[in-house]
Amino acid sequence: MNVKEFLNNPDRDEIARQLKIDKTPIQQLLYWMGGNVNINKLAFIDSHVKYNYPVDYFYEMCAYSIKGENK
């Protein structure tokens, strides 16, 4: 998966599935989300979800925190 697909694909279910399959590194996802997600959402995901929940839940939170729009 690449950053363009992650940010622009409106099918967030597909993105969540792909993140789980690819096992995209956590720090890479946070970097991609840095300028594209509300800072409060990003802080919540980084501080509460990253180490307290299973990695699959983290991937879902990342996938659904962005709308994804075709541009």
C-alpha cells in the first residue's frame, strides 16, 4: 500500500483489510497521517491505541480516521 491509496481511497473497509494484510509499520502510518488527520485524533491513536490494543484494532482506527476522497 502506498500513501496516495491510503489517503484517497473512499472504501475504508478495503484500506483496513489491506493494512492488516500488509502489516504496514505503525510509525509509517502515523507519518502518513501527520498532516492529514486532526491532531486530537492522531494524539488519541498514538497514545491510547498504539500499545494498549491489538495491532489489528490500531489498523482499523487508522483506516477509519480519514474519510478518503477521490481527487
